[in-house]
Amino acid sequence: MKNDLKEVKEYYNEMYFNEEIANQIKEGVHQQIHRKRRSSIGKKFVYVCSAFVAAFALFIGIAFLSPAVAKVAAKVPFLNMIFESKPISEVIAETLTEKGYPFDGVGTQYTPKKVFSVGLRGSKEYIDRVRPDVKKLVKDLLLARDFDAYEVKVYSSEGRVTELTPEEMKADKKFEKVVGIVNGVLKKYGYTEGMPIGFQVVNQTVDFSLPNTESKIDEIKQQIQSQLDAKNLGSFTLKVNVYNAEKKERERRWSPIISTIAEGTFGAKKYKVTEVGYTNKSAEYMTIMLKTSVSSSDSDYQEVVDDIKDTILEFLTSKKTREIIKDDAYKVIITSKDKKETVITSK
């Protein structure tokens, strides 16, 4: 696979790469969250691609236009292709923006059926007119990745997003100040990466997480409260969720792996996957769980299960994935509709 990816990269660099793109990638490719929000609570996240990942993401699209690249792409395992590219919802959001369609968000639902939805702003006449084109655009992008399990729905988002009330705007501003103080204190203790911070206006509660290796939790809480008092923001209940540092690190590394498995197996009809989940409770291994719509008595049961097993094992044992999950042990549980389990273990 290493040689295949090298060939892809060389082809891309020769045919499509230029200095302008290199500079953009070097500075970081910033993507907005897939749902456009009018509230500043929950700021848009930033997705920064490495040079190779960004190049590979563009290659994915090129592969369906160029027979030469498509031939190379055929050698790369299905889940590895997804892993090295942007999430499909992000690609669709970008494309809608480039085409000038005014949308509020894109997203998926998995029950009772798999639907990829796009919310458009505009009059009923406008949405009725552009709906066929938007549906075709989204469907083509999904099929370009072999995601044939989704129906596409285009709906009017007018009236679904409401403006903030004065009280909500006030709470929003207060939240930003509180978050700034909490992050500032945490930064002094070496926590430079952004972490989720919860804020409940009603009971004046702020919650955040720290590792079980942190010995100065009480000191951190005192400093945060002192600064909140100094800014006249009021007295808060500071709740610290203490987590197992080793398990958190394992979960962080596995997160993109599990997301890739979910996106790929949900998207392709042949896998018949209805749910994907995981648990990080075990100290020995990471557990990934997939539920399917096929029963053990169905004629295609073994074919479907074997297909899922082969696809996941091909991905988990690839060099790129092993570099990320390291020597972590794992268990994959594939469950049929009638509760029959097929278990894959790494050791």
C-alpha cells in the first residue's frame, strides 16, 4: 500500500500541486463546522490538514475524473481511502458553498432509514427550483465514495433557526468570558489544547475535565474562581471531571479510526450496518461494536459478516493505522439482527 500511496502522491504533485496550494496547506486549511450557527456559543471548529492529507483529499475527487488516477486508487483499501480524505459531510458543505447554494447545515440520520439532509434557505419557489440539482450534486458526491446507502433530502430551513433572545445573548457573552478565564488558567498549568467547557446559566455551574495525573486540581479551581470574582461574573460551582489519562490518550488516538469505520460501513449498502459504537472501559483493549440488519438465518449472512471483517481488518492492520493505534489491543463485535455475535480480536 505504501508504494500505491507514493504513486498517488507523485501523480498529484506532478499534475495538480502548485505553490499557491502549498502555501494554503502550510498555513492550515480552515473548515467551518458543517452546520452554520447564528449563536457564538460552540464556536466553529478548525480542521487543519497536513500537506499529504489535504493533497490526498483532492486526489479522491480527481480519481473519479481521471482513469489514470482511478487505476491507482483501486489499489488502496476502501477505509484507508476514507481515512485519508475529508469527512463526506465536509466535502458536501464545501461544494454547496462553492456552487452558491445558501444552506444552514448538512447532516445524516440513520434510523429508520439512512438519509443525508441539506437545509436550504430561501423561498419555497427557489427551493423547489434548485432541489433536483442539489439532490443530484449531493448524490453524486456520495456515490463517488461508494456511499450508496443514503437517500438525499433537501428541505427548507427557514423558520428552523431562530435569533437569540436578549437573555440568550447575555448568557452567550457571559459564557465567552467564563471560557476565556478557564482556558487562561488551564494554560498556565500546561493545558494548551482546547478542551470542552460546560456552562449552565440556571445553576451557575462550570464543568471541565482534568487528568487523574493532575495534583493541583483544588489550586486550579481556586484560581479560576478568584478571576471570576475579579471580573464580577459571580460565584460558580466548579465541577472537575477527572479522567484516566492513559485511557483518554487511547480514545484520542482511536477517535479518527472509529469515525472512519462508521462513515465507511454506514455509507455502503453492502455492509448492512445500522449502528456503530465503541467502549473504552477495558484497561486491556478498545472495543468497537457494529450492529447489522442481517439475521443469521439469511442466505447472505456469512457473506455480509465476512465482508465487514475483511474490510475492518484490512484497515486496522494497515501501516498507517498501526502507527496511530500503536500496540493497542482491540476487539470488534459484529452483531446480527437476531443477536448472533462475531468477534474479531487483535491478539
